[in-house]
Amino acid sequence: MALVTIKGASSSSFTHQSKNFDVFLSFREEDTRYGFTGHLYNALHQKGINTFIDDDFQRREEIPTELLKTIESSKFLIIVFFQNYASSAWCLDELIKILELRNQKGKIGEALAKHEEQFKDSKKLKRWREALNEAANLSGWHYKYGYLEFKFIEGIVEEILSAILRDTPLYVAKYPIEINPRVKAIELLLDIESDGVHVVGIYGPGGVGKTTMAKATYNRIFNQFEGSCFLENIRDKSRTNDGITNLQKTLLFETLGDTNWNMANASRGINEIERRLNKKRILVILDDVDELGQIEKLLGKCDWFASRSRIIITTRDKHLLATLGEGHSSYKVKELDEHEVFELFSKHAFQKKQRMEDYLEIVNQVIHYANGLPLALVVMGADLCGRTKHEWKIALDKYERIPNKNIQGILKISYEGLDEIEQDIFLDIACFFKGLQKHYVIDVLDACDLCPDYGIQKLIDKCLITLGECNELLMHDLLQQMGREIVRQESPKKPEKRSRLWSSKDVLEVLNENKGSDHIQGIMLCSPENVQLKADFLKKMKNLRLLIISNAHVCGGIEYLPNGLRLLDWSEFPFSSLPTTFHPQKLIALKMPQSHIKLDKPFKFESLTYMDFSSCQEIEMLPDLSMATPNLKCLLSCQCKSLVEVHEFVGCLDKLIAWDLEGCTKLRSLPRLLKMKSLLYLCLFNCSSLENFPEISQEMGILVFLDVNKTAITKLPQSFGNLTRLEQLLLGSKDQLVHLPISIYDLQKLCELTIYGSAEFPRAFGGKLGLPQDIACLGLGSNISMDPQSSSGLSLHIDLPSFLSTSEFIVFKKVYFKSESLHVNSDGKDTRCEYEIVVPGNKVPKWFNHQSIENFISFSIGPEFPTISLSCFWIAG
């Protein structure tokens, strides 16, 4: 007697509703029904293996359709060959549906000879022979008389059970919301039909659904490979040598079905995997990997396997995927969108008897809190399910104060994978720097000796933070809450023993009760109401690095600021000067917007990089900063309405990158010569009293943006041509003519020139204009004001430079009209509305009401336009 097994088609491939079986037994009724086959059926049944045995069908000439469907839908098919098996036409018809046999002889051959006599249908006989021919080469079990039958059956059952486990799809999720589109995207990256071994990395933060995506992908494709394996939770299971060897054994068992592995160590297991799986076409998924060594101990360099093998790796570390070298793709799992979030949460949170409409307001609050993270939606949905609306509100309030431990535990895994310095960077960002510019945070943390260039990139790779469109540091709200909870747990009951304080309640408790300590490294006090602080409120905080305060006043005068500060950010600082004892050696940022500071007393902060005195109305002069702050990179002094003068030596700050003086309406003089060799950005917009533009040294050649719009400047110096890298220039004012030097034509990098009012362009050599041929935008316009109470209209006349009609200029791709109107409301406040029209082509369209082929345009407007500003921009191509 012999047995042959065949792996049936996956039940998911069929759409009919027949009951699916794990095993279908094919046998000759008279031979073994009440003997071996019956015993095998009972043994399979006792192990929970759903097995079909033909009890209900009377064997006729033709096999019923329902039985054929049962064969099709069974996962495994076992044929029990006995010496009289081939004498049954029924069995042979089943065999045609199941398998084929070769090398017929003995009783099988004799049975076929009898069939030749009985059936003249040569086609049917041929099909039987072909089936028997192919079955002979299939692997199976051969029973030898004298061997204990129950032992023989035990071996069969064990192997079938293992095969069923390997062939069973993975559980994905209770409610797999919108998985298919994401899985299809991963399948495209896998490109299953192409040659070679492809590796796809699925990455994203904890709880975003990486494992769910990997499982769903596995279920869709695992039947297309010779062997497949899903190894879950690699990070935790590979902490010990035994853990690695167990993973290696699981890999071999899942792909080969053999449990007889005896590996003394991981090194031997690596060689065994390469030897046994070499040139085998397999699918392997490694879930939750956080070190390259884990991959190497299981898959080597991922090049051992046959062409068209596929490997999927899920990780929280994007950089880990880059270390795999060429031949890999990556897929970032993003948070759910608004529709997906609502659907997933609703399915977990609401029972059939509950009316969702009654909860809509609080549902939106919960969804906002989860911010698209599937883990949070599932955990909170299950927690809130079946509870009253009042209980929901209490639970949400608790979530916002104390994070759910199940969510916290998953998110915290990535944090625990950081070293101590990287953890400090993460906590600083979570507590103080979320949403701020990356370069600014790097400079501040670098002064704290935290190696932020490497550390911040590590956080990005670990999906703990991301970069926004403007290079700002972003962090998921729940990750920020997790970081702050880690700090809170440093001392749950005593905030003075924590490293960082950001809650106004905790900060005021520490400051007002004089509980400061050396534990505190950072404070952020941004109270919605004005608070009063004591003069010595910082005296006990010798290790304070970061201080951010707004809307706070100090009784008397401030007596002490820690000299260890790297960041002092105090909006509305109430005093005219800093304490005389304040001599910080590593202060990087001094930010005091809208404060009473005067800058009339000397100070020296040599490490200072960022200075913000915007809207400080008591500053009349910017003093000499060249010696006091030689490393200054950013100077914000905009909207300082009392600022009249800038010291001559400010023009020598050779490390300054950005200088903003916008809205300093009383400013009359700048340094006579600017030689800021690092300056990229200079804004003088609305410095309406400024009449003279400084001379430009050749060292200033890297400036790319300059705004001198709405100033009193009527002439630019000849040295203006030294700005050879200038890309954007805005100049002019209403009722004012700006004389441009001939050196304007040396600005070959200029791509956007906007002129408000009028400008006089000089003629270059030969009487021709010499504007750069690559200029992308030329803006020309006028500002016209009229009395809002006037009942009459106004004739508008815009003079355009005559060169716009010359053929020697440039060909324009688009004409761009921009209108800004100012409306005065009844309460005396104004509102500004801006309108834009972009017209493709190099001509003004015929439908545009006011056109002219001359160098001017005239038209009338009525009293409904109180104040209007029109600009016309030609976009060059």
C-alpha cells in the first residue's frame, strides 16, 4: 500500500459555496474503508483536521459535480493506493481530477488491461493511463507490512498538520480598512513576474500598520512560490542566540516542511539555510527588523535564492533599508486619511444598538487626537465600545493627560532603540522644538553637545520625526505625547525633579514656590494669561539650557539668568537690559521680540548665532555687533518703529546670512559699505525713510534676495553690479522714479525683477538693453489711491517702459496681472484683498478690457475701488 498527497488549490481561489476541507481522501471503498483509511480519517479528525471521506455518495458511473467541487476546494488530497485501486473506474476518474501515475505493473497493470477489454473508449482509457503515469513519480508514504500501523498514521498526520499550518493564510486584522490599494502598491514594487531577487522594505512609525500591510501582501502572493515564510517580531525574538536559532529553524520549517533541525548556534544555521534554500524560489517576510545583523543571520545578503524570489522587510528604520545596497525598493506606510480614519474607528467603537449620530462631536475629537494612526484608533475604539457618551468624554480627557499604556508601549519601542544622546534630542524636540526649522534646532542642540546633525537624521530614519515642506521638524502628536510622558514619568509627583517642563501648571508650581533644582534642563512657559514671577525665579537652576517664556512679568527686576543657557527666548521681555551677571559662554539664540530691550548697553555673546529683536519699539540704534556677536547668522530687527540708525560695523558681520529690517519706518541710515560675505537675504521693505542704498563690496557677491520696495531710495549705486548672484530684486515706490545703474545688466543670475512705481533703465552699449536673457519674471506696476468718500471715478494711466515693445527684448510665455485692493470698513479697520490672473501665451488676450500697443495703458475706474494697486508681470520663457 502507498499514499500520495497533492496540495490542492487555495480555497480563496474559488467562489462557490461548497464546504472547504483541509484533506480529501481518495480510496477504493472495498479495500480500506473500515481498515487503514478509516483509521487515518479518525486520526486526522482528532487533530482538528477537517477531512472529507466519501460516506454520502453512491458510486455511479459519473462522479457528481458536488464531489468534483469538493476535490477542487480541498487544500490537500491524499490518495490511498491499494492493489485493487486501479480496478475502480470511480477511483480512476477521481485520480484524473487529482493526480497521475507512471510505471504501472503488477496488480495495477492487470487492472488496466481489464479496463481495456471493458471500455472501448480509448480517450477515457488514455486519460486514466496518463493520470497513473504521472502519479508514480509523486512523493508519498509507502507502508511496509509488519510496521506498526498507528505509528505510520501518526507520521502522516504530523506531516499533513505541518503542511496545513504552512498553507494557512495569516490573520490580518479584525477590520482591514482600505488595505487593497496599499497592498497593490507593494505588489507593484515586488514585480513578481520579473527575474532576479527583489527586496521591498516597508517602513513607518510604530502603530501605522506595517505588519498589517505585510500580512495582507503575504496572503495574496504566497501560493505563487515554492516555499514561503512570515517571521514575525524579529526585533524581540533575536535578542539571544537561542532566539536567532529558533528563527532559523522556523524559516527552514516554513519553507521546506522539515522539523528535523539541530543547530548548535546561529553561525551553523546561516550555512544550513544557504545550503538548503539555495536556488529555491521562495517568499520570505521579516517583520519588525531593527538591525542589519538580523537580516544577515537569516538571509545572508538576500542573494542565496532562486530568481524570482521575493523578500519583504518591515522596519521603523528607513536607513536600515539603505544599507541593503542596490536591488531594493521601499514603501512608506502613511497615516490613514479622514475617510479611512472614520471608518476604522467606527467599526471598533460602535455596536449595532448604538446611534453613531449621537456621538459625532466627540468622535471627531477622538479622531483628531489619534491623528490618523491606526493603532490608536483600534485601541481607543475597543476601549470606548459600549460606553456612554459621558464615559467617552471622561476617557478622552484622560487620554489627553495620560497616554493609553497600550499605545504608549508600541510607540516607545523606537525611542528605546536610541542611544542616550539621541533620546535627549528626541525629548528636546517633543518638549520644545516641534515645528521649528531644522537648521535652527541643530545649532541650538549642537551648543548642548548633542551631535544633532547625526542624531536628528537618526530620528528621521527611525520615523520618529519628519521634515515639512519648509524643512521644519514635524512629529506625530502621539509621539510628542509619548516623549512628554517619558519626561513626566521621571518624577510623576514632583515636577521640579524632571528634566524638562512645558506645562504652565507645572512651571508655575516650580517657579512660584521656589522649587527649582539642578534636574531642570529646559523650561517653556507660554501662559494664555499674564503671569507674575519673582526676581530670582531661576536662581536654583544651574543646569538650565533652554528657556522659552512669553506673557510673563517679573516683580521688581530680574536678578539672575543661568550662564549655561544655550537658548533664551523671551517674548515681551519687560526690562531694557539683561542682568549684569549674565555672561553665557554657549548662548546660541537670543530671541526677545516685542520686548522693552534698548541695546544701549554693551554685551558680548561670542557664540550667538540667532538674534531676534523684531517689534522692539525702544531700540533706536543697532550697536556695533561685529565684536560682540562675531558668529551671528540671523538678525531680525523688523518692525522696530524707533530704529533710526545702524552702526557702521554691523556691515562687517561676515557670517550673517539673513537680515530683516522690514517696516523700520524711521530708519534713515545703513552702514555706508556692506561687506557681509555670507549674506543671502536682505529685506528693507517699507523702510520708508531710507533714502540711500549702501555701496556693495565684491565680497557681497552671494546675495540672492533683496527687497527695497516702498523705500525712499531713488538711486542704486554703481557697485550694485557686484551682486552677481542676485536672483530676486524688488524695488520702487508709488510716485517715485528709481534710477537704475548700468551695472544692473551685470546681474546675470537675476530671474525675477519687480518694480513698483517707475524705473529708469539705462541704455547699454550700442543703445540696446542688456537685461539677462534668462530673466523669468519682470513685474511692473503702479499704486493708485483715491478718497473712499469720493463719488466720482478715476482715470488710471500706467506708463510702461518703451523697451517692452522692442524686438530686442525677450519673448514672454505668460502675462500675469495682480490686483491688490484696500477696503476701509465702517469700524475704521482695513481689509486687503488680492486677486491674480495668469494668462498663457505671449499676448494679452482680446477679452482683456484695457489694452494698448503704446507704452501706456489708460482706463477709468469707479468709486467702488477705494484704493487699488495694480501690477503687471511678464513671465519669460
